Amino acid sequence: MGIAPVGDAPVPVTVLDKGQKVVAGNSNRFAAGNAPQTLVVLDAGKISEGLNAVLGVIPVGAFPREMAVSADRRTLFLTNFGSKTLQVLDIAHLPIDTNLPPEIAANAAALAHRSERREITVDGKILNGYTGVYQTPDGPALLIALNGNQLTAKIGMQPEMNILPESDTMFFLRPGMQIEFPKIDAGQGNADQVILHQTGRDITAKRLDDAAAKPFLDAGSAFAKRLKNQTPAPGSEAAMRKMIEDLQLGKPDSDLMNADSFAALRRELERLPTPIAQLGSLQSVTFTEVGPGGADIYHVKFEKGSLDYRIWLGPDGKIEAFSLR
Amino acid sequence: MSCIWLSESWDYNRLMARCSSYAFALAIALTLAAQARPSECDAPAASPSLTIPLPSSPFAVTPTRDGCWIFVSLTGNGGTGAGIAVLKRSRGIIQLSRVVPLKSAPTGITLTHDRRLLVAAATNATIFIDVPRMIGGAADPVLGSFSDGRATGSIYANITRNDKLLFVSEESGQSVTVIDLKRARKKGYTTDAIIGKIPAGSAPIALTFSRNGKWLYTTSQAALPDWNWPKACKPEAPGIPDSIVTRPEGAVIVIDVARARKDPAHAVVARVPAGCSPVRMAISPDGDRIYVTARNSNAVLAFDTAKLLPTRDMPKWG
């Protein structure tokens, strides 16, 4: 019978003043981190009038999650999940601010167009023409694959992600990042390149021929197999043991890893609560799992402590990335 | 008009007007009620907005009827510190009195109408806590708990007015569990008290009774594939354009409470589209409307409860 806009990702809702007001909490739980949020106060009598129903907002803590009203209807209780607080509001004196945050008007505009939204489906034969391996000029390869009727993209060693059609040729990867394919006809050949649109920067990646694509496809299927069977990459434990040995001696080896990883080494080591040299001798190494991000994860025990070690090994046997916790 | 002593939110003036012949007796009763209150627990705080720090992230809050105590479910910090925070409230001042530790992180909490039992939906368990022992400072006020052994994501709990039936929504279990609360209180808090499960779509949460107690409304975050609802919602994450549509709307689901007691599997009598990812619900004082937050529509939807009755698109049972 009515729909009224509020802030982002509303969760709690309650009714006040004998049914005249409806209050909802904007959790903003997917985007806000621990920033303070608001409650929106709506006029129940105007609930079908969209933005007109919004009376104002009340400042609250981070991730407002649940509300309750006292039996005498004079007090509103609110839990702020993110702030770890209980907020107690006097219903007769609610501190309502009539200056609305801009997202409420934006959400009202989005609601006005909601009936126009339809799922975009792209012909499976066209999707098939997009699959392949594309090489960026200076960076990683881009692997486009088809899983059922879902197109996926894998950039370098990053995890494979579903990409979602905005049109026949434009696909959404993540906020600020889209992949654009050239227009091709169904069943008529393959895309020869893709354009990565990344926050104002366009990178063209050219299709690799079958021979050049093979090592990437093999690495992709080998990883999929290792993830399924939960087996580490051959050589990852040896590379990790060598790296730890070098670090304990204070002599990290730049040949063991790529340049980016070597550059990140000092920063990574500084994060550790105990310097690696002070942990004592290495006692045991236990393979934990192949993480969803593609890392081999090991639990490493020392005489005086332990570490969780994530390692990504490149096709050339060098450490492409690692993390120590 | 008959003169009934309303158990909930009775209003002195309204009662006096309705029941003038009983005015004298009522006046005495109300005086006694006032004397029974040692302090003005319900008094609002001096500030219109007061903030009380808690030991870990709170999920839900429920005050006692007299306003003297507030219970808050605490989800803990990385596996420790989960429990019920017990806060004492008096003359506008609220202080943390104790935390009753629980093994499983509590989320939704509800009090029985006899005010003696707090029930917590707690991720993989339903936990029962004795209220007088909790506020009296007794060492272990937890009376019992049970789990059906699976990670069902128990998230909300609500109890019928007569305290006979308990409903627990299972966010990961696509169901609402029906529990014979009267039996559990008499014979022990075990899975024997479970009557059955109501199929409630994907990620059910809210549990709101109609004012006459006949219906229970719940929310389901997205329609199941076999409902054949069109896709109308974007994935629920920041920064995704509205043009990307991958999920159907969620629903308000109507449950017949009497049927739920006997035949939970067939207790759903209606489901209506309720925007993208509906997650919570509130009912108007007259019960004529329910309001639902649609988390992925950034909106509040209002429904006329008179129209939320059994619908023709429901599969026939029997």
C-alpha cells in the first residue's frame, strides 16, 4: 500500500506515537565501516507519498540493528552493533534533524525507476565468443571463462569473479571496474580484445592465440583442481621453508620471489607481533588449506610461537605473493 | 462495552471512561499498582539521547514491562564474551549490572508474557534463561538450551500471547521452527519440544504476530527459484549499478498459527513480494498495517494486513 525511501541498507523498524510515525535505522552495513548512521522518521499517514513521508533523521551510532519501545511507550531503545552501544531515546523529545542526507533523495529516485528493472540476459553463443585469455600490455593476463551461462573473469592470480551483464557488451566486475567486449554476432567467431575500464583508465588486453593461452588455461585448471582437492602447489612448502630460513638468518633472498613481493617484505615483517628471528627454531609445518583467494595456507610452529603463512607460487616457481600473520 | 482489565499498555483515562461503574475499584487497584513500584524505572533520561557503552557488539534489546531492566544480546568478540547484558534502569539512569555468558552468540531475544523466561535465538541453539535469577544475580540463570544439530542460523524468536508456542526463525535453514514452549518448561529444554519446521523461503528473519494472534508474519530475503518470481533486484553489495538485476524480490510470508501447531509443513498461507531483501517488520498499534524494511531497496514498505490473507497462488495442501 505504500513505499517510502530511507537511507542505505535499512534494517530495524518500529512504530511510534500511536502509529503516526514509523522509524527505520539505516544500517549502511555494506559500505560504511564504523561510521555513524541515522534513523529515518517517516509520517505513517504519508507512507505512499515517497519522499514526502520523510520527516527527518536522528543521529545514531554505527550499524543500528534492532529497536524496542518501552511498555509505557515513552522510550526507544536502539542497539548500535558497530559502535558497541545501547542508545536510549526519549520519544517525546526525539532530536529530529530535518536536513536530510543526500542518499535519501537518491534512494527515492532509484525507487521511482524500480519497475523498469529487468534481468539482462546475453545469448550463450555470444558469451562463448568472449571466452579466452587476454594479455594486458604490462600487467597480468585476463582469463574469461563460461560456467553454465555465467561469464567469469580471473585477473592474474586474483580469485575468479562472476561478471554481470549491463548490456550485450558491457560487464560489471566490481565497483569502478567494467569489462567491455567488442560487438560480435552469435556463433560468428571470438572477441579479439577486451577493454578494462578501471576508474577512468582504459586498458586494452589482446586475445592470446591458442598456443600462448595454453599455459594460463593449464594453470587455471590446475588451480581449480588443487582448490577442489585441497592440495598445495608443488614447491610451495619448500619455497616457504627457504624464505623463513633466510629471514631467520636476516638474509632474505631476492631470487626466491618476484620484485613486488621482495619490495613488500619489510612492511609485512613489521606487522608481526614478534620478530621472526626471535621465534626460535622451526618445529613443524602443517598445510591448512588452499584458500578461496588461491593461497596455500600453512600453520608454522616455532619454539616460541607460531605463524599463519599464505603463499602464492607463480608458474615459474617464484613466490608471487605471501602474507604472514 | 464490557470492562476488561487489559493486560498490555492499559491506559488509565480510557479505562475510567469505559468502565465508570468500576471507577472506584479501579482507582484502588491503580494505587496499589503504583505502590508496587519502588522506583520510577520508566522515567526518561535527562538527555533526549543517551548512549551506553557495551562490552561487545549488541544485536537485540528488550526491556522488562516495568521498565526496571533491559536485556541486550551481545554477540561477543571473536568467539568470547557472547551473552546477555543485564542493565538496571532507574530514574533515568541506566547501568550495566552483569553479563550472563552464553556458549553460542545470541541474536534475537524475547520475553514470555508471564515475564519469567527470556528466550534467545543463538546461531546454532535456542537458549532459555530464567529472568528472576538473571536479575537477582544468581550464578547460572541458564535453564537449558537445545540445537537441532545443524548450522541453521537461529536469528529471531517470538512467543504466542498464551506462552504455549515459541517460533524461532532460522536464517540459514529456510524455515521457522515451531516449539512447544509449555511442554519444554514442564518437561525440559530438549529437542523433544520441537513440533516441526515451517518452510519460510530464503533467509527468514522477522516474527511478528497479528494483533488477534491468528497469523504470524515473517520476512524472506529472496524468493526461492520454484516460486518463479521475476528477477528484480541487484546483488546486495555497495557500488553495484541498479541496472544489474540478478535476484528476485523477497517476501512477506503469512503463517497460520493454529495450523503451525499441528502441521507446520503446511502452515504458510500466503506470500507477497516485499521489495529487495526484506529483513525486519513492525506492526501498527491497531494491527491494520505492517511495515517492512527492504534492505536492498533502501525503503520501508507498508502493507494492509487485511489484504495479507490466504492467496490463490499457494500450492494446495492435503
